[in-house]
Amino acid sequence: MLLQSSPVELARVFSPTRNQRGFTLLEVMIAFVIAALALGVLFDTGITALRAARAASRYEQAVARARSHMTLAMHASPLVAGDWQGDDGGGFVWHLRVTPVASTAVRSVNAVTLRGSASFPVTLCALTVWIGWREGGTSREVRLDTEQIAQEAR
């Protein structure tokens, strides 16, 4: 029993043997290298995640800007065929293309009498908006396409 042992016996029981003295310098260095490699991988993963979040944010901004240009073009009166482009700020550039697809004459109908009245020409136009930007040496862009019926200018 340890409580009834002499101080010499207690010192021998609690003193470390040759195999229990602690870590060698080599073991500490190997542990340090493993920890450094693990931290390097974690750091690289964090940087990659930040870059992905930034790219996603830029794509979201580009889509919002493209929708804005699309809405402005669709509500222009009259809708005119052509190409327009410009700087949108924040490193974004835009390009809008309006192309006529088909034209026809539509006859309007009076809702009360159900009689036809004068016809008027309409054109189906294809609208395409590109928003582009540079990120990390790479050009990126978002493209939105739609079609809009426009009344021809008289």
C-alpha cells in the first residue's frame, strides 16, 4: 500500500523511468510539422471559401444589374432595334441588343361591341443583356434573354 511506504519507495514509484521522461525533440518537431500542414490546409480552404463567396456576390450583383437594364429596355416606348453598351460602375460593363424577330398587324377588338376596329402593327423583339466584369484576371459575364412585343412607331 502506498500510504504506508517509505519516502524512498514513494520516490521510486513516482519517478519516471527512462521510457517515461517525455517527448524527444524529434517527436515535438514532427508534431509541429503536422500541425503546420493542417493549419495550412485550413487556411487555404478558408481563402477558397472567401473567393467563392465574393464570386457569388458578384454574380448576384450582375444578375440584378442585367434585370434592371432589361426592365428599362422593355418599358421604352417605342422599343427600338439596335446595340447599346456602357459602363455600369463598380467594375461592371453592360451591353444591350434589341433585334426584331417578326412583325404582324393586330386588329383590336372593342370589348363592349365585340367589333373589330383599326389594326396596328406590332413587332416581336428579342432582347439580350450582357453584364461583364473582370475578377482575378478572368473575364466573367451574365447574359439574360427575353422577347417583348412592341408597337411599331408611327
